[in-house]
Amino acid sequence: MKIKITADSTCDLSPELVQKYDVGIIPLHVIMGDKTYSDGIDIVPQDIFKHVAKTGILPTTAALSIDEYSEAFKMYLKDYDAVIHINISSKASSSYNNAVVAAKSVKGKVFAVDSQALSTGQGLLVLKACDLVAEGLKPAEIVKTIEGLRPKVNTSFVPDALDYLHKGGRCSLAALMGAKVLKLHPLIDMKDGQLYAKKKYMGGIERCLKSYVNELYEQYKSYDKTRCFITHSSCEPEIVAKVRAQVESLFGFDEIYETVAGNVVTSHCGKGTLGVLFIYE
């Protein structure tokens, strides 16, 4: 049985990983001004930075319509017996609900899965689904396994600044000014499909990220060693290298992938955000 794994573009997988695992990426929409773009196709994070710097206004994102999902699913079904599509969290977008409705037009051949995550938290589940396809599991077995792993995905980030969170209404002006004066960096975590501020670090971003990685190691002693993502939005290479070295010294992952966050994470958290994402046991 030929099974195709597809995902919303919010999974933030690099082109190399998309090609290696043969993942079908379905781009969400990004709206800047009066123009609508296809995520990762005709817009990149640098475009967002330029737009916000010029206008002070964040772009917005939009889910694919039911018809757009139906068209994509039918295209893949020309070459595959079944499609398993992994969506961004249903609490962050209507993408999952639209994909579920679209799947009904080809009942039994398309399985829509709510990742309850975003960025490479979603990407971890996508690649795990690819692993299961390679192992020969049937679609229903793959879906059940992926849904069982959802609560065990560490999807967390530490932003360098709160400007974008403030512009998006997720951070008050008082919190923004306090963070700048006191050098506060929140730990943004995901629980039950929603992002929330778990705690705050104080100091320079390098110091905060070091504390963040140490705390991940202390909290998650047992984890899936297959792979880990260090995902960031245009962080300085030196910072990313130091985080990677720390992860390598503390953890025992078989693969550590460095990926650049896509337009959705960038739109919410801004430049300099970094997260270490993996599946724990």
C-alpha cells in the first residue's frame, strides 16, 4: 500500500528533509497589506522583517479553504492509495477542521491529524509518520500512534525580544517595557495545542538559552533519541552553534537538525527566537 505523508507548511521542515522523507507540503496563506502569499513559496521570513520594520504591522496567516485541501488531496491520490495529512494545532488555525471536511470527499483515503503543535513540534510528528510508513504500518495504525505521541512533543521557544508578541496583542506594553529594562525573556511552551508563557529568564539571550537547555535536560530524562530540532528565526550563527554544542553534550540524539522557523512562527515571535524541540517518553 502506497501512503503519502503530507503536512501544513507550518511544520517548518527544511527543503532537504522534505526531499529526504518525500513529504508533501501544503502551504498556508500569509497576508501582508493587500497581498496574499503562499507560505514558503513566494514569501520568506526576511520579507516579514522588512514589512514590519517599514509599517509596524504584523502579517496575518490564513488556513487553506476546504476546496484547496480537496484539490491537494485528490492530486496526491492520483499516485498514492492513502494520504495522512498532519495539520498545525486546531487551536491555532482552522486548517485541521477544513482538512477534515475535505477528507470526507474521499472517505477512507485521507486521514487528517491534528498535531496539537506547530513549527518543528509538528515536524517531529510528520517525520515520525514517515518512519512508520517505512516500517510498513497501515494508515489507521500510523494515525493512532501519532495521536498517542502528541502530548509528548516538547514544543517550546525563547524569544529574544517581545516586540512582535506585543504587536500581536499577546504582550502588554507594560510587559514589553519591563522586559526591555530587566532583560526578561519568556519561555513560550505549548500545552494542549495552545501557546503560553511558562516562565521568564533574566539576562542576555545567550545566558537565557543556556538555562533553557539545561532545564530541558533536567525535565526530560527519558526521550526519543531519533532526532531533535534546533529551530530559530534568524538567530546569530554563534548563538545557534553554542546551543547545538550544549545539546550535543547533554543529550544523546542520533540526529540534530538546525532549521529556520517559517513565516508563522516568525510572525508571532519575531527575529532571534530559538527552540529545542523533541519527543519525550
